[in-house]
Amino acid sequence: MLGCAYFGAARLGQTLRYTASVSAIWPPVGLGIAALYVFGLRWWPGIFLGELLVNGQLLLEAAHPPVGSVIGQQAGNMAEVIVGAWLLRRLIGPRAALDSAWQVSGMLLAVGATTAISATVGTISMYAGGVVDADELASFWRTWLLGDTAGALIVLPLILTWVADPRRAWRTIWTWEGITLVGCVAVLASVAVLSDAPLTYLPFPALIWAAFRFRPPAVTLCIAITAAITIGVTADKVGAFSKQPIDNRTLSTQLYVLVAALTALFLSAVVAEHRRSVEQLAESKRRESEGAIEERRRIARELHDSVSQALFSTVLHARVAHKILDAEAGLERSGRLSQALGTIEQLAKRAQSEMRRFIFEWGPEGIGDGLVPALSRHVASLAEDPIDVRVEGPSEPLPLTRTAETQLFGIGREALANVAKHAHAETACVRVHATTKRVVLEVADDGCGFDPDASRAGHFGLQSMRSRADELGADLHIISAPGRGTVVRVELPAVNGRNGG
């Protein structure tokens, strides 16, 4: 099977020959290296059989080269494929998807080194058999080298990128944008090579489009289409390259294919690296956010087990001491001391209330059964504040992740804290509005208002809200002016289904 595929690739290269002996590309190189790279070097007999069929057909021609030259050519081609696959595994590792610049560089180094082996051995064999003269050695070696290199850089990346995940690659192409891309590449490549005007590099915008919008499999497919059209048109003796002498025609086509392939491959790899870095950064932020939430819960548990219990004990002891003092010293003798104990009791109660609120906000329950119930419970814990606060929102679950609801709760809590501490408001309202596309949280009060653009040293509430909104990718608007109250509005996209992420 492998030998037949190798022979078929050779026949394809022969049908695209510019003359009886000159081919712009040699596709079997890429196929052979890719096969041994993917399946292992133990498959080399298949390559040997395919190469034997190719050279056997060559010996059947009337003007065939000497048998010794053909044997030397086969030895060089076998060394090219085997060494290329071995070197490729050493440089980029197994199952590389060519989605990083170092992988593309490693492939280029492996291809360049091994095609030089074949070109050198083949040229020496042909010279020894009298097929080429001494003054033709340089151009013959260059044509051989570039033909094998171009064939490898077209076929090898195509196979490596598609064999890694063919279903995903096919799904990427089988879209309206993917089909449009393939059509544009075919049209632009045809216009570029058929036109007499200097439009040779017209396909490059489409290749750049493929690199930015699609993954390496689509890019390698576009490279193959561009190369096939260019070489096929030139082989039919039409197009921009066909008017040149045979040596220049071959060289121009090979360099054109190589420049297109390398540009698209490296650009695609860089874009893939950037995309991967963005995904890793988002994942890192997600883990950091989850870690911060877990750390808050740990602190809340420790505070509940230590500080909260100590405050509760302080309130009890102050109350007991107050009663003992009243009973033993009498009301007329306990005035100042009783007042001091009462103050201690009130301060401890206030600290205990603040601690309960803190534990509720940071505690292991989090937002519990949803954002609106959590905001309602938080407002209920503000009963000691002389502000009339009402909460309005849907009773059904919101189309948000648990992380998003937690961050929204933090913004709402911070906004209410600012109302209580700075607004001098009489009423406030917390509204939650949700649609299938957007979720909006709004905290409004009738307080004194302020200038949102003015800096306030030592006040971090607004900074905290903006930081939370940035982590969510939400839009945060603070509408306020002195004497006109304040509205804090947060808007973010909804998600399909509520989960615990």
C-alpha cells in the first residue's frame, strides 16, 4: 500500500514535468518522510518498493540513464527519506502538529539537510554515468535540491497537520468561511499565474487569511492548492512562468512555491502560539480566581473558629461583669465603670456583627442558591444601618456561571458598602435584570453623590469593583454627581446554561 502510494505520488510529479527530465517538485519525498515519521522507520521496505517501481519504469524508457546511475539515484532517495524521518523525529518529536515556530523550523532543517543528501548523491551518480556534463552540475544539483524541497514542504506539512486530528481539521474547513477560503485561494492562484500582469503574489492575502482565521491543516491545504495550480498551469506552457527559459522557469516556480509555503507555515505557527498563549492566560486567570475564592473561604472558616468566637465570649463576659458590678456596688457607685463596660459590650457587638457579615461574604456558602437570594440575605444583614434597601430580581436561576455570580455579588456588596459609609442615603435599590443575552446588576441610591473621575487616596471600593468587572469581561458604569445620588451598573453576556464553573 505504501509502495503504491509512493509510486502514485511520483507519477503525479512526472505529469507536472516541464520537460522530459525536469520536474519543478517531487511529491514522493514529502509522502515518504511523512509515512516513516508517522508509522515508524520499520516501514522503509514500502518506500524501497515504491522507489524500485519508479526507477524500473525509468529504465523501460528508450533514453534511460545507465543502470549504475539509477542505482545511485535510488540509494540517495532512500537515504533522503529514512534520514529525513529520523531527523524529523529527533528535532520536533512524534506527532507534531506544526503549530509552533520551532516545529516549523525543525521541519525545515530536517528537509533541507536530507534533500541535500539526495541532490548530492543523485548529481554525482548522473555525472558518473555521463548524463550531465561538468558545467551543468551546479544547475542540476540546484534543480534537484529545490524540487525535492518544494515537494517536501507541500506534502509533508499537509500530511502531518491532517493526520493529527482529521475530524477536527475537516470540521474547520467544512464551514461557509472555510469553503469560501478554499475558493478564494483557487481563484487567486489561477489569476496570479495566468495573468500577464505582475500579479504573481496575489494569493498571499488569502494565505494570510488562512493563517489568522484557521489552524495549520487549513493553511497546508491552501499551500497545496496554490502549488498545484501554479505548477499545473506552468507545465501546460501557459502563465507567467512559462515564457521564461526552462532553467529560469523551473527556478521561478520552485522559489515561488517555497516562499508561499514558508510564509504561510511560519505565520500560521506564530498565530497558533499566540492563540495558545491567550488560552493559557485565560486558564491561569481562572485558576487564580478559584484559588483566591478558596483562600477567602479558608480565612472565613478560621475567623469563624477564632475571632468570631472570641468576640462572642467578650460580649458575654462584659454583660456578666456589668450585672455583677450592679449587684455588688449599687447603681450609685457603678456609674462610670458601668458605662465603660456598656461601651465595651456595644463595641464587641458591633465588631461581632461586622465579623458575621464578613464571614457571610467570604464564607464557604458563597452565593448559595443564587445571586438574588445572596443579595437579599446581605441586605438583611445590614438591618443596623438606617437605610431602606430593597432587592429586585428574578427568582429563577440566572444564565451565569457560579464564578460570574460570585464576582457580581462582590461588586454589589462593595457598592452597598459605599452607600452605607459615604452616600448618606435614605433609600437604595438593588436590581438584577436578565435576558437570554445579557445580565445587568444595578445598585442605585438617593445619597449625596460624588465625582466618579476624582481620585480618592485610601479608598479602594471603586478600584475593587472595576477589577472584578475586568475579570468578568463586563462593562461597569458609575453614574453620579454631587447631590444627585449614584448608580452603579454592571452588564455582562449571559452563558448557555448555569454551571458551577
